[in-house]
Amino acid sequence: MMTRLFLLARAGGVALLAALALGGCERALTSFDLVGNVAATAPDLIGPERLDVVIPATGAQARLGPVARNGDVTVWQTLDGITLSLRQGVLVGTRGLGDDLMSADAEGILRLLRGTAGDGPLPHIRSRLDGEDRTVFRSYQCRRSAVSTDAGLRRVDILCISPSDRHTNIYWLDSRGVIVRSRQWIGPTLGHMDAVRTQ
């Protein structure tokens, strides 16, 4: 009889813990307004901004919140732990996507966006891991291929070329020069991501 009561109490405790955990996940989803594929512990956000991201090649979409800043690099995270690192809005790293961008030099891209380098070309170095966990570096020459106005925002297209591939990133900047929307290349497997910054 004592064993039976113990088992019933234990089952009730497990059910209570599960209800509390699920209730906590729901609160995290509504209070942080983040979206991901797996409910997890909500990240400690450092600001009210959000980044809505879509990766067309995979159909993945998520809302990310800022979790860390180091100088002018902001790390954005989903509820399921995927992170994007952006330097003043330019993608410099990803983690948790599978074919991650390990690092990217953003200085030349930022100079092209500000117009302090003319139309370029300027060097742009990117690194990622190959299938055997070896770091692969790729060097590009990037130049501004177009500047226009789109829905009240300044649109800047930057074409980057290497001996083996090419891609075009598109940035939309507000009147302060802040990137509020972009289409940036992650890598050969994932292709581009579309990102919109919201408050």
C-alpha cells in the first residue's frame, strides 16, 4: 500500500512539473515574442529589438532577440538556441544552422555601405567549416553594384566575387544609416537569409 501511494504521489509530481514546464514555455513565448522550432529556456534578452529572419532555401523562419553585445557586434538568438552575429547589421557569423558561417570580415562591406570606399572593389574574407570540420577560407572582391531608394529607405546592392562563386547582398538603410532590412548570403548550402529588424 505504501509503495502504491508513493507511486501515485510521484506520478502526480511528474504531471505537476510537466504542467509548470509547459506553462513556463508558453509564458516565455508570449513575453519574449520569439519564435523557434523547439520550446526551450528563454534567453536573457538585452533589449526590446527583434530580428525576423527567413531562409528561403530551407523555409526556416524565426524571430530572434538580442542576447549579447561586444563592441558593435550584436548576437541575436532564437528560443531554440540558434544565433546570428551581426556587426552594425552585417552578418559576421551563425551558429546552429548546420552549414554555419564561422566568421566574416565586415569592414569592407561597411565602408561600401557608408560610401567611404567609393564603389570598391574591397576584399571580404569569410570562413566556414567543411564536412570534415576543417576551416575553409574564401576571399571575395566586393563592390557596390547599385544604390537606389526603395520605400523611403536607401537600398545598397553589394556584389561579391571569388574564383569559385559570387553572391549579391542587399541592404536597406534608414536616414540614420542603420540597416533595417537585408538579404545576406550565409553560404553555399543555405544560400541567403532575409532579415527585418523591428522594435
